Amino acid sequence: MYGWIWRHLPGNAWVRGVIALVLLLAVVYALFQYVFPWAEPLLPFGEVTVDGASAGGAGAGQ
């Protein structure tokens, strides 16, 4: 897949590298701005609690 993308980018190796970097940054931006916020309510990680009552040993009461 990456070879196919690399072969279809225009320009020499430097231009292809810059375009590939811009594409990568665009994908990361889209993930953080749209995909992850959409998926967060669907994930079971929102109900995390941290308290000293369940810490049976190390650091309890200090």
C-alpha cells in the first residue's frame, strides 16, 4: 500500500517526502479533531475512579 502511494505521488524523492509528511499530518489532524472525539463516548474508559480506599498497601494513608 505504501509503495503504491509513493509511486503515485508527483515529483522527486524530496517532493514526495514532503507531500507524504503533509498527508500524514493531515490524517493525524483528522483523527484527533473528528474521529477520536466521535469514538470517545463509545469506549468504556469514561468511568474510571481513583481513590485511596481500594489501595490495599503501597501508599495508603501517607
